[in-house]
Amino acid sequence: ESADRVVLHTGKYEELIVCSHEIAASTAQLVAASKVKAEKSSRNLARLQECSRNVNEMAANVVASTKSGQEQIEEKDTMDFSGMSLIKLKKEEMETQVKVLELEKRLEGERVRLGELRKQHYVLAGGCEDTPEDGEARPAPAPRRGILKKPPIAQKP
């Protein structure tokens, strides 16, 4: 569906990339679960692992093709600043810096939201560490945020 939407110009390339990553991740989960249940000498397990490698390779090809297509489209929209005055260029630079800061703030908010969604998914999937007396499931403690935090981007003076 994502690929169809991209082809019809109603979808986003990023959606296609995310879907490809999800397919590869789901396949890896299937293989991991199968390894636990199957015997080590199982022919079906070996076949599943081979198919998993193929799925990962194809997902990587989709991601690479998608990024290549994105780059080709972006190359068409080259920026031309040749007719701008020094003052106009400086104003554009400052406006762009403002947009970058706004986008970084929005990105951080979306990362927090993604973390909360993943936490809730983990809870609903039954990956809880313990169930207290009140019967309400609680997720395992999240890793320390300092480790996952993106380092600040250096700004020009």
C-alpha cells in the first residue's frame, strides 16, 4: 500500500522506508521465535533463516532505491541564490536557522512520542517485567535517556 501511494504521489518516501524496516524487523522476530521452538538441526529452520536473509536483502534494496529516488527528485529542485543581495542572503540564512531549530524541537517531541508508543506496544504485547497487586501491567524500566539523547548540533556563530 505504501509503495502504491508513493507511485500515485499521495504517499511519502519515508513511509515506504519505515514499512521496509518493519518488515525486516518482523521477519527477524519470527526467526528468533522459531529458533527458540525448533530443533537446531531442523531443515525448516534453516530454510526460514535463508528466507529471512532474502527478506532483509530485499528490504535493504527497497530502502536504497527509495533513497535514490528521493535524491533524484531533490536534485531537480536546486537552489539558486545568484540574484540575491548580501542582506537578503543573511535574512534567508537566519530564517532557515529558525526553521532548523523548530524542526529539531519537533523532531525531539516526535522521538519522545515514538518512545511512548513503543513502550505501550511492549506492554500490550505482554513484555511486562512484573504485574503488581492492583493487576495493572507496568513496562520494564526504560533505559536512561542520557544514553539515547542525540548530541547537540554545532551552530555557526
